[in-house]
Amino acid sequence: MIRDTLVPLFAGTIFGAGLMLGGMTDPARVRGFLDLFGAWDPTLAFVMGGAVLVMALAWLLQKRMQRPVFAEGFALPDRSDITARLVGGSALFGIGWGIAGLCPGPGFAALAIEPLSAAIFAAAMLGGMLLVRLVEGQG
């Protein structure tokens, strides 16, 4: 019960709180960060830099661990190939991020701050995910 429910709930809550405190749930701030040749707002560079630093430390720690504390094994990527699907999906993700000013994590965290606009974003994102599954024959 604890490992399967409370640990992910706690981790997700901490993640969402970090996104909100870092300003990642504010579409105007995100668009300002992406506006390199206009009114560029470098604030989120510090948020991203902090995330990269924490992740670098996590990778170093993971290499020294035999297994995770709350799981039987690590779930690490087993592929490194670059496909047209990956590049297309990445481009679509970036375009959506630039237009909406949100990506999935901050989009769901924004449901607590601005429920209506975040719900529209979340519904559009989930609709897009469903559309991909239907087009690829997985749904």
C-alpha cells in the first residue's frame, strides 16, 4: 500500500509544488522564457539549471545503488535511436509548449491555480494522446 500509493503521491505532490514555486505553471512566464528575441525572461533558466543539477546528482547516486529504495529495480531507458516519430513528437511537443505556455507536468499542476484554462489544456493534450493511439492502431 505505502510503496504503491503513498510514495508516488508524495513524489508527485513535491514535483507539482516545485513546478508552481518555480513559475513553470505560469504560461506568461514560460512564453517569456521562449521569447528569445523579444522580452526574454531568463527566470526559468535557473529553474531548469536547478533541475539539471539535481538530476546529475541523482544519476551519480543511482550508479552507486544496487536497487531503488521503493522498487525492485531501476526503470532506465533501453533505447537510444532517433526516429522520425521521436523527432516529430518532440517538435509537436515544443510547438504546443510555445503556444500554450504549458507542458504536461505544469499543465496538470496548473489545475490547482487556474482550473478552467488548465482543464482546456489537459483535455486537448489527452485528446491528442488518444488521437495518436487511434492513428497508430493502439487504441
